[in-house]
Amino acid sequence: MNLKSKFEAGEFAVLAEMEPPKGVDVSTMVTNAMRVKGEVDAFVVPEMSNAVMRMSSLGGAMILQSKGMETVIQLNCRDRNRIALQADLLSAFGCGIANVMTVAGEETSFGDHHQARSVYDIDLLELLRAITGLQQGKDMAGIDLSGSPNFLVGSTVDAGAKGKSTELVLEEMNKKIEAGAQFFVSPPLFDLSTIQPFLKRVDPKKAKIIPTVLLLKSLGMARYMVRNVDNVFIPDSLIARIQKAPDKVRECTMIASEMVATLKKEGFSGVLISTIGWENKIPELLDRI
């Protein structure tokens, strides 16, 4: 059952980020993905996250697709103009990739090519509308296509973000729904209560909500996120739990596994597992569920 069918059937979907390499050696990426093939419904291939140059999302996804794994490509408006973005979308669908996720993309000042110029020819809503247009058989110039794609389209939602009103988050999400988004990935979730006010206002028939479960790597990482990441809340009790654990990496893996199990029990549409370079930990994380 593919990802779109799973969503339509109301079944819990497990997605996992699979970072492409900074280079052409794809062996680690492929090995990590193959270890959980059959347990993960689709692999989300980030598009140069944190503005760090590496193999593109489309390239990485094509390699995993060739190994029989379903993928979700990411697109952002930072690196390409409207012509290139539409070309990548047509290429993706032509290569059998039927899932796409639009993301904002970090500024190049955060990455490893500080001299790079951001493009931002179109914004996120315009990109979503462009995808809808392609699916209706026309490009952004209004010219007919020779065959049109049929994507499952996703985006992001700041559900549970600190300092952002629920009304504003819902307004932004509804604009994306009107533009064509069908599922939404939230920021990393460590406390279910932070997302509850948002969930009470969401119509599950309009959009599938997919929380991100982030695998913390250390106590230091958790503390850093508390101080510096605005859209993520980590409770003090969780920090204390990691601090007391004799094996902190194992404890972090258990915390992530427990959150996945909780989200499934609570009736969410699915989960996105993010390990930020620790993709080799995904099998252990899933085995603990």
C-alpha cells in the first residue's frame, strides 16, 4: 500500500528522513534505508537542509526509488526559480516519485556556502499553486503539458510552536490547504500537550497532521534546543530523565520510540522520524515500539 492509499484508508504511516550524502557515495544512505524497508512507508529526502550543499532531494529520492522504496522529495524556493522547480516536479513524477513536500528552506547564511545568493523567485504558496496547476495540465505560464503529474502534496505547519498563536498557525495552514497541500509535518514534538490546542481546531478530513519525532543525540543537544530553537518545547522532566540515565544515547532512543507509539495510539495520521545523521539508529528505534 503506497503512502497516499494509507492516508486515504486512515492507517498510521511511518515516514523517516534519509539524508543524501555530501558527495556521490550513496552506499550508507542506501544501506540505512534498506535496513528498514518494509517498516517505513516512505523516506523523506531533505533538500539541502540547513542550507548545506549536498546531493539534491530529487537525486537521492531517485536512487532510493530504484531500490524499490517509496520516497517524498522536498522542494524549497531558496535555490531554484519557477522554471527549474517545475522541471524538477515533472522529472520526479516521470521517475516514479509521486510524493512531494514543500518547505521554507533555511537562509544560505546558515549553511556552508555563505556567498550563495538565494533565489526566492516564488514563495511557498505560489509553489503549492504551481504544483496544483501542473496536476491540472498547465505550467505557470499557462501552457498545456503533454501529460500531467498526480502528486500527494505536503507542507509544514508550526503546530505547537512557542510564541505563535494557534489562530495564526491555522490561518497559514488553511492558505496552504487552499493552494493544494494535503498533509502537514509539524516541528519536533516532545510533549503532546503543546499541540492539543491546535488539534482541537483542525478538521482531520481536510489535512493529515504528521508530527516530527526527533531523535536527540545527547543531553547537550536537548539543552541547546531548549535555549535556541523557538518552535520546539522540551519539558524539564525529559531533560532530567536524560541527565539521570547511565546510557544517554539509549535513553534518547527510548524517548523517541515512546513518542512514536504515543502518537499512533492517539490516532495521528502518521509520524516523521528525524535522526539528523543517525539514520543507522532507526531500526533500533522502530524495534522498541
